[in-house]
Amino acid sequence: MWRLSDELLQKFRSELEKNREKIEEIVENSELEWREIGESKRDLKVYGVDGSRGTERRSGVIIYAVSGVAVGDRIYQIHELTSLRPYKHIDDRIRLHMLLTEFRTGAVIEDADLVLMDGTLSGAIIRPPAYLTEKSYKDLNRIYDLESLLGDFLDVLERWWEEIVNSVRDNRVKGEYLLTRTEYFERLEAGCRKGNEKNIQDLTILFEYVEYLHALEKLLQNQNAIFIAKNFYTSEITKRADISDASVLDFLSIKQFGYEKAGYTSFKPKISKSLPAFVKSFQNVWSAEIHSAFVRFLDGKNVYLLESNKKIDDDIIAAIKNLQVDGYPVPLIHAHRYAEISIREFRSMITGLLNAISLERYGFMLKKGRDALE
């Protein structure tokens, strides 16, 4: 059993003290000002969007569920229960599918003045999956006519997107949401080979990312989207990796007002993009400029990072503040709860699905690695 030693406590205290001294120095030399949030002049229709995921790993199959929910004047939702192939980069690809689902859910909203997304826009744009390496792209380009393949895929994806829009707005369930998981994609792959060699597994993984970019493009094109991050470890203010902006902002507010006052400070982050050339097909993603603000919506509560591809002005911040409860926007609270409920339902569906399968025929593929521990 772990024990809290005096030595460990002293080490922790010493680290906090050093950080405090650095923070005091940064605030002392900073011209940054914590601004008060004014009154909103607009009554905006605001939606919150969140998602969730759940995975069931068995010896011969990986089944997972993703959920995206938008809550405002009405509820928009996309839920999908599916299996993953190939068995490569499993967690990253399931997370990408969840984010794609959130972006699509936000993009289909018809009457929103403002759409609040959970997370960061900068992270959504500037970090292509690490598994999409330059080597894998070159290998695929050698095997396939990628330019023609991408063009054909995007043409069909636009029609596929319209089907998704109609099904979500009509609250109808669509059997498959990823175009890369359909027979069409298999035919497209076969028709764009340069020779006899093929690599449909890596091609599928690449085009899952293309679908993700298309979903993000539709969100940025259709909505005034504000991304709100609960946890962030930026160093826009501190300019040093060992001190977080959040702690500096808290101390700045205390120094300026005597307590952690509701307020904000806006800034334009320096974003270093490292994107594949084909991302130019998605102009809202490729050319996006990030506008940011650190905001505390209620005295004594947390500071959040807001990001958008459009300017975040005083009135927008004030409008979101009007929707807060306990310092956090209500639309995002509701979206989170709906997404959580949905994923619990989907986990029950996974259990029901597996229970309905013939164990005599398929049981050898349905073993769990953790069975010995449970």
C-alpha cells in the first residue's frame, strides 16, 4: 500500500512554491489585462454538441459505439454501433470516428446562431493522426492513383453527406455513416489501382481521415462554432512549457481584483500547421485562422479556453455567460448528459448482440483477454 511520506510531501510543497514564484514573476512583467464581461446585446439560439464512445474488445472482433448529440431548441443525434477493421491504431481511429460524428451532428443544425463544441479547434485542425506518416502516404500513392481516387470519393461523399443531413434532421437511423465502410469504397479501391498490388487496409485508414476532414469542413462552413476546452496546457501567455496559462490567469485575476473574478482575455495564437497537401480540398480547414480567448464565466470557477475560426467578440462571450450554470455553459452540460446516456444504451446493445450470437460457432472469436481477472 502507498504511504504519504514527509519527504514526498516536502517535495510536492517545494515544487508548488517554485511554480508560484515563477507565476508571480510572469504576472509582474506581463501587460496582460483581465477584462470584465459585459451584458449581452443579443438573444442567441445556442446549441451544445458533445460525443462519447464505448468499445468491446474480443479475441476475434472489435465492436464499438460512437455517439454525437446536439442540444438546443431541439435534439439532433447520430449513434452508430459498428466493428473496426483492420486492427491497427485502434484507439486513435475510434476517437477520430467519435469526433467526426460530433462535427457532423453540429453541422446539420438548422437554426443555430452559435454552436458550442467540446474540445479545441486548434487540436482538431493541426494534428493529423500520427499513424498517417509520409512513408505510408508515398506507398499508397505508388499503388493507387490517389488524386483521381480522392476526387471520385469526395464527389460521392457530398451525396452521402446529404443523405446524412436528411436522416438526422428527420430523426431517422442510417445503417452506415462512414463511406469508407461501404461496398462502394471497395469498388473505388479496385478501380484506382495502378497495377496488381493493393493495400486496402492502409487506404481505408487514410480515407477515414478524409471523412473526418470533410465533417470538420461542413461544421466550419455551416455554423458559427465555438470550441470550449475544459482542460488545456497552453503556454501562450507564459511562453514556457513548465508553467500553464491557467494558473497564471488565476493569479492575474487575484492580483488585479483580489479574487478569481469572472472575466476574459482574447488573443491570437501562433499555430504551426503540419497538414498533408490533400487537405487543400477542404478550404475552411486549410485556411482557418484561430481566434482564442481565456474566459471565466463565474467568479471563483474555472477558466476555459475558447477557440473559433471566427472572431470571438465581447458580445459572444457575454451571450455564452448568460447560459452558464456553476460557471459552465448549460447547452454543453445537456449535450454531455445525453451523449452519456446514449453510450450506456449502446453498451447494452453490444451485450445483447453478443448474447444473441451462437457461441458454438463463433465463441472462439468472442473471448476477452481480461476474463482471467474478472
